[in-house]
Amino acid sequence: MIYSLNRLILIDSYKEGELQEVRLDGHTNLNGVNGAGKTTLLRLIPLFYGERPGRLVPKSRVTDSFVKHYLPRESSYIIFEYQRHEQTCMVAIYASTNDEGLCYRFIDKGFEPEDFIEQHEDGAKYPVSCRQLKSHLVTRQVQHSNQVTACSDYRTIIQNLPHNKGQDMRQLIARYSFCQGSSGQRLKDIEKIITGMFMRSTDFADLREMLVNCIDENRESIALELQMETLDNWYKEYRAYLQVEQERPKIELLNQVESALLQTEQGLGELQVRLEKLLVQSEQAEQEQRQAGAACYEQLEQVQKAWEEEELTLKSALATTKAELAQLQRQKVQLEKEKEVWDAQDIAGKKQLYSRLELLKASLESERDNLSQLMSDVQDIEAEFRRLQAEKEQYFAAQIHDFELQKQQQQQALGEQKAQVTEDFMERKETLRDTSEQQQESKRKSTLALSEQLGALNSQIMQVQADPVLIADRETKLELHDTYLQQKQEAEANEQAIEEEIRVHKVAVEAVFQKKRKHAEEKQILQAKSDAIEAQINADASTLLGFLREYKPDWGENLAKVIQPELLLRDDLEPELLSEQAGLYGVALQLHDIAADCSVDEQKLRDILGDLHEQMQQQILAENNAEEELQQLSKIDAGLQKKHKQRLLEKGQANSHLQTVKEELGSLKLQIVRSKKEREQQLKVQRTEVNHKIKQNNLQLAALQQQLKDEVRVLSQALAEK
């Protein structure tokens, strides 16, 4: 026949608003960090077997009562589901509405959340108040018992204990007890055994009570035998048990330290594996980057070499072009000077006169021939001539006068016409010159602008700048670098501060340990003294002290003053009374002024024992205070370790960010260098184009100047012909 505890369910307990369930019918593993509530949960199991709630909450650790700690609200429940013979039932435990006691209600079915949780009109689900639990169960048609308000009554029901409370109690036992009540089985005092198992602490009073109950129930079949050796072994075992229990706080603290150490080792192991993987990945990435960098550098060298060759060719062509330009400019200046000299000598007029020289010479020869002919005819006709001369002189004088008038008129008309033609020529010449000068000035301005652009390009080539976006990005990354560097320094400073706090905290913990160890040693010393005093008080007849007390009452006047106190409790000296003698082993001693050992006076021994017990209580209190201080320091240590891990994480993140920014800065540096090269290439292409434009402008300027000269020469020829 199987009886088992199936489940433990907490509803709205110390975890507010949550439903927590723990399976108890098989293996259950509770995991969690310190303070997660594992021990708090396990401490509830003895409650099912009838343990008093006050024994389940250590007064030195929890300031609240059991009800305030586990059942703080009216909707808080502790539910145990257990299996009886062909029956699954449960007991619901909740706080009393009148005081800080507990109420128990047995329910004849397995646990279902709907038995304790109801859905409201808004669709939300809330636990049922303990005031309405009965009506809720009646509504759901669930069989249940009346409310049991006394822990002793609940213990009677669950353990099938004897009682005189009537038929209702017997029915509850028959229906809900955790053992077969009809066969007379009982689970008396099982709550003390379960509490000792889970709380890891029991006392002699519990063992004594269980032993007395067993003897009382089986008085006819138990035979008690008492042996001194057995009692001595029990006493020694009990003393050993107490000494081991005194070391329990140290062992628990060591277990906590070991658990924290294991967690730290596990975390460090995982971190080491991750770091090794990251190292392998970084090495592979670094190798790939190096290979890519080597290829880039090789390509860069090839491009740079080709660029240098091209640059050398362009520089040679530029030097040749500059030399040709300088020579053409010198020729231009020389031609302008020759033109000025030509204009100053009026070569055009002289050339026109030179072209009419032959005509004048021919006319002169003709006139000379006519003159000779006339001179030959003069003699014949001189008389006639003279006669006619007078006639003709008058006639010719009139003709000459008319001719002179006509000549003057024609000369005046020709002068005016020449002046008009000259003026038109000069105006046309000035117009051509102005037009040419304007065109030349336009070309000169264009050439000057191109020269300035060329100078700017040369300056930009000498001080080439990268892409402004890359420069701005680099400035941003540098600011991020400074920020992350400052964060790293702050994280390192915080880490050092936390490490200093941890070191100071360790010193404080060690001091408290020393103080606790000192209290424990003093307690052991006092315990040894107390044991010695108790042994002297309770000395039996087999020891020398018991023998003297029983057979030589006046031994305090003589023997107590000279015997060693360590010999009084020995039981192997076999003392016996001899005939009276006036001395000790044949020697007479005056012992009136010698004080006897305190073992003579039992009342004094009891007073000393009482003082020792008070001192031991003080040491125990001091040791408990040291234990509480150690627990507080342990909590502080956990907080410091958490802060230390947080600082390490912040430092790691700052390092990671800083490394990322450094890598990005390195990449930006390469991009800026590449951008400078590309910009320089673009500027040099632009410079070549500007040089070509300057050359074209110079050629056009020379063409304009030549055109002006040709047009002026044509106009001059046309003027000369007129």
C-alpha cells in the first residue's frame, strides 16, 4: 500500500502573484544562486507532517514570522498533494484572518489551478481569497473538510494519533490521514525526524521526547538495560555531535565559497574557450588582412611606379612646352618692337613715293627733251616768240591764273578727300585694333584665369587633401577613440577601486574570522573547564575524589592541600583507608596556612560552573554575532564580486570598442591615403587640361595678333592706292 507526497504548490506566496510547483514523488533537482529561495522552499516540507510553523523559520536569519514570510496575503496558499490508498487528496494551508495562526483545509481530490484561481470579468485571473475558498469549492462541487485551526488537530489527523475529540475527528483521520489508520499504524513524532533532516538540526529534547513516546506506547514489550559504557559512549557521541555542529557555520561558509569558486572557475573556463576561439579567428583575420595588405601594397607600388614614369614624361613635355612658350613670347616682343619702329618711320608713305619714282624720272626726261627741242626752235622763232610772247604772256598769265585757281581748288579738294580717307583709315585701324585688343584681352584674361587655376592646382597637388567625408569620419572616430579611451581609463580606475574594496573587505572578513575563531577557542577552553568542574561535581565512587568524599569527609583539611588536582578524577589509583598517622608518608606537615583546592567545596564548584556557563553563553552570543557579521560580510562580498564582474565587463566592452575604433581608424588612414592618391591623380589630369587650354589660348592670341597685322597692312595698301 503506497502513501506518497506528490507535489508542493505555492500560490501568491513569498513570490508575489506567482504559482510555483515542485514535484516530490521522484527525483527533484533545485538549482539557483545564493538567495534564490531553495532552502526557503525545502523548509516547508516538514509543515505537511505536522511541524509547528515557528520551528521552520530561523529566528537569527528571518525577522518576520512564518505567516508574514510565507503567507503575506489573504490569497496566499501552501498546498500539499499526497497519495493515499486508491485516493489522491490535498491539504490547503493559509493564514488565519483573526491572528497570525494557520488554517488547514483537506480537499478530496488532486490539485487543479482552477480550485484556487478564478477569472474575473476583465479576463484576468486572480487567486481566490481564503475568506471565499469554501464557497468557491462548493460552487465547483469539490468535496472538502471544515477548516482546522489548530496545528495539534492537523497533526493528529495526518499522523493518526490517539485522541478523544469525537466522531468527526475519527472520520477525518479515516479519510485524510497519511497512514493506514484502520490497521493501527501511526506516524507519531515523524515531524521531528523530517525537521531534523531538512533543517539539519535537532536537539536532545526531541530525541528524548520521541524515546519516551515509544516507551510509553510499547511499555510491555520494551526492556531497558543500563550499562555505564553505553552511557559513556552516548555522552561522547553527543559531545562529538555538538562539536561538529559548532563547525557547521564554517563548513556552510566554505561550501558557499567553494560554490562561488566553482562558478568562477566555470565562467573563467568558458571565457578562456571563447578567448581562444576569438584568438584563432583574429589570427585568421589578421593573416587574411596581411595577405590582402601585401597584395594592395604590391599593386600600390606598381601603380606608383607607373605614375612616376608618367609623371616624368609629363614633366619633360611640360618643360619642352614651357621653353617653346618662352621663345614664342620673346619673338612676340621682338615683333612688337619692330612694328613700333616701322610705324614711327612711316615706311608705308615712303614706299608709296618710291613706287612713283620711275614715273617721275620718265616725266622729267620727257620734259628735258621737250626743252631741248624748244631751245632749238627758239632761235627761229625767238622774234616771233618775242612777238607772240607778249601776246601770249598776257593770255598765258590769264590762263595760269585760272589754272592756279583750279589747282588750288583741286588741291584743296584732294586734301579734304585725303584727310577724309586718312580719317576713315585711322578709324578702321583703331576699330580693328580695339576689336583685336578686346579679343586679345579676353584671351589674356582667360590665360590669366587658367594660370591662376594652374597655380591653384599645383598648390593643391603639393598639398593634396583627402575626401572631406573621410576627414570628417576620421575626426568622429578620433573623438570616439578619446571617449572610449576615457571610458577604459574610468573602468580601470573603477576596477582598481572595487579591487581595493574587495581587499579591504577580505581583511575585514579575516578579522571577523579571527574574532570568531578566538571566541570558539575561548568557548572550548571554557567548555573544558566546565567539563572538568562537572566531572568533579559528578565524580562517582570509582574515582579518588568520590572515594575521599564518601569515606574521608575531612580530607579538605590535609590531603586536599598537597595532592595534585589532576589525580582526583582518576579511577585507577584504587584508594583505601589506612590506620591514622600523624603525617603523610612518614612526614609531618603544618598545613594550616595552605589553601585547599576548590574541588573540596561542591557549592564553590557549582558557583564556578555557573560562572563558566555564563561566560560560555557570552562567548556563544559573541560567536553568533560574529556569524551574523560574517553573513552580512558575505552579502557585501557577493555585491562586491558582482560589481567587480560588472567593472570587468565594462572594461572589456571599453577595450572592445577602443580596438574597433583603432581598426576603423587604421582603415580610414588607408582610405585617406588612397583618396589623396586619387585626388592627386585627378588634379594632375586637370592641370594637364589647363596647360592644354593655356597653350590653345596662346595660339589663338598669336593668331589674333597676326590677323590684326594683316588687316592693318591691307588697309594701308588700300590707302596708298587712293
